Amino acid sequence: MSTAAADGSVDAVPASPDASYTVDELAAVTGMTVRTTRYYAGLGLLPPPMRRGRMAYYSAQHRARLELIRALQDHGFTLAAIEKYLAKIPADASVEDLAVQRAMLTSWKTGGHEVVTRKQLEARANRKLDDDALTRLIATMSVEETADGRYEILPAFSVGLQVLDLPIPVNSMVAAGEAINRHMEELADELTNVLRDQVLAPFLEGPKTEADKAEFEHTMARLRQLTLEAVVSGFQRAANQVITRSLSR
């Protein structure tokens, strides 16, 4: 079964291997519309369904692939990029294999992928944004300009809005943003490897009930939240140690 996440999205739980769905049931359990589900199937993103007379049925593998597509969408992948990504996955990949892919792609932010126009961005900010303000928001990694001239709203958006009114040179924001991004990418890469190899891989060994899978899904969500809190706490501790060392010199 699927459960509703705090942001209103469907929090998908891997299905049992022998599950079978009509297109309406598959759409409902993955939180997509029937029209979208048929569209993805027509594009070849899903294997052909099983036929029983006039009825078409989809398996747990179909569901797992559709949930993986949803995770890729949340990360801003285009349909072309999703097709390219799925092409690398064997056609006979198991539900467990697909679950691993999706679990590692699950977004650490709520609300999904949001790309807006400049006017919509100003509405979200509740203020007029001139070029200097946009430069500052981009420098603080609060928004990111897309190839088509729109803006992706990033998790630090609310923080970036508060920084706008501080009398800080833009070049200092750029330098700070580059330093944060550089170290965060290294940290995220290492933490992702730990989660995949030491948490996710051991769980997938051996059979699991639907209750086990639902509990693990909840555990992963909670673990992400605690990891983010630990990163903030770790930075505060490290900064205090730097101050202490500088004062003792």
C-alpha cells in the first residue's frame, strides 16, 4: 500500500512480488493519473502489461518502475533524461533492484521540484527582485537559474530572502556559496555511500513483509531528517572549535 507524506505526496512502499494492478489501480497506488500512466507506457518507459483477454494488468515491477520515474521527476529530470536513465537498467530488474534505485533518489527536501518564472518568484518572495537581488539569491544557493530562463526554488530560499537585507558584498556571498557547495557535495557523496552500503543493502537481504517495507520507508525518512540536523550541529561544533583555536594562539 501507499501512505501520504507530510507534504501531501504519495510515499510509495514497494509492493509484494506477486502483486497485480489494473491501470487505474496502478495510477492510484503511485499517486499518478491514469492519463499520465498511459502516457509513460506509450513512451516505452514501462514494459508492456500482461494481457488477460481484454484486460491489461501491471505487475510489481511496473509499479516499481513508475515509482522510480516519479523520483526522477522530483529531481528535475526531463522525460528524455528519464528515458536515458531507465535504458541503463536491465529489463528484468527485480522489484528490490528498482527499490534500491528509488530509495537513493528520494529527495531530501519536501515539496518536490519547483521551477517558476521571475514574476512567480517575486510573488513567492513577496517583494520586487531586481538583478542585484537575483544575483544574491543565486550566490546563496537559494535559487538556481534554469536553461530556459526560469528559476528553481532551492531549500535555502527562505534563508536567502533574509540575507538580501544584510549589508554584505556579493563577492563574499559567492565565495561562501562556493565553499559550502564544494564541501557539501563531498559530504553528500560520502553519506550516500554509507546509506546505500551499510543501511539499504543489508535491509534488502532476505524476504520482507509489507509491514517491514513500510517501517523501513519511515525509518529512511526519519534518518534523512536526523542526518540534516547532525550536519548543522556538526558545523556549529566545528566553528566553535575554530574560534577556540584562534583565541588560544
